Amino acid sequence: MHMRSLIFFALSVAKPLLCLSFSVSRESSRFGSCLHAHSDEIKSSTRIFFDMSVEEESVGRIVFTIPDPDILPLHTENLIKLCSQERRSIDPRCSYVKCNFNFSPQFIEGFPQYRWAHFLGGRGRNAVGRPEGKISDPDSLRKCTHSIYGGVYYGLRYDEIPGNDESAVVLTVPLAGPGRGSTGLSIVRVGASPQEWRERLLLNSAVLGWMEPESNDVLLTMARQRIGPPTVVDSGVIED
């Protein structure tokens, strides 16, 4: 009887411990899966730069953050590759270097025609797909469409951009007109624009990223000078 009591006692203690161990194992597995899934959802951001000059006089560097290259993968990949100049050895035109931003009253702050944006056309030679073709990604566009008064825009939501309440400057690519799906990009001063403009400046374009605040003085120099067109001296991807 004494031996049977000991066996019964041992089993009565071991059973809850085994159940607890099994339960903890299941919970660990569950949370481990969640953590793994969450890490897969985190996208790596990319920082790009443009070194700018006016009439061969340096005005400084503008840096942009592209937080999620997978929102519009084709448009973003094309922009990053053009900035990094990685295809320049194959096609010298696949680059923004020595390209000018548009220069007219529409792009000079202080004129009544000023549009609160600065457009760089590039050379019309894409770094993704056929160089002379048009980039099209309707499936991705459907997933990031944002309605505003007067129409829609795509990509990142403006209200999720840092500084969107007063100072945000965003990087966009056109999705309508002759420059769509090509090398054109715009630096859009949404935050500083009049209230009646704001997000409407983004109509028919895709927001890929934002300008880092430290670049604001360089952008203001470009926007307010009346000497000549701002020129890209160099561009690239910043390796953190």
C-alpha cells in the first residue's frame, strides 16, 4: 500500500506539470508565430539624396525617406535605381545627374503663379522594365487609393506623413499626363501651402516618401532664387 501511495502521489504531481509545460509550449509557439509574422510585415525604409546647384554654385543636399518601398514597388524601384545610378554604365540616360528642375514663375515662390511644387522631369529613360516604356502597376494602385475633394491620389496617406499638420514636404511621381509612368518626380510643399490647396496638390499622383526636415533650407533656397534652374549635381542612396 505504501508503494502504491507513492506512485499515486508522483502521478498526481507530474500530470499538472506536464499539462502546464504543454500549455506554455503552445503559447510560446503561438507568440513566436505572431512575432515572426510581424517581423515579415516590417518593410525596410530607404533614404535617397539629391545634391543641388544653381548656375554651378552648390546650394546643398536634399534627403528623402521612402518608408515602404513595397507600397508601389515598380514606381519606387524605378526612382531608387535612377537615384543610385546603378544602370548608368548600361545606359547613361538612366540617371538624374545634370537634370534640371523646371524653372518658371510656376516654380518660383513669390510669383502669383507659384504652385507649391518643384518638378524634375529626368530623361525619360526608366531603370525598370523597358527604358522607353511606361510603368503601370494597377493592382498596387488599387490598394493605396485615397479620396479627397476633387479626385484621388495614391501611395502613402498624407495624414500619416511626419509634420503633416504644418511643414510636410512629400516626394511624388505623376500618374496622369504625358509624364506618367516615367522618370518625372515632384517635391510638393503640402504643409506650407494655403489651406485651400493642401492635399489637392497630390491629385493624380503617388506619394512615395517625404523630405527630411534638415533639408528645408536647401529647398527654400531653390524655391526662392531667381537666378536659374536648380540642377542635380549628384544623387544616390544613403547607406545607414
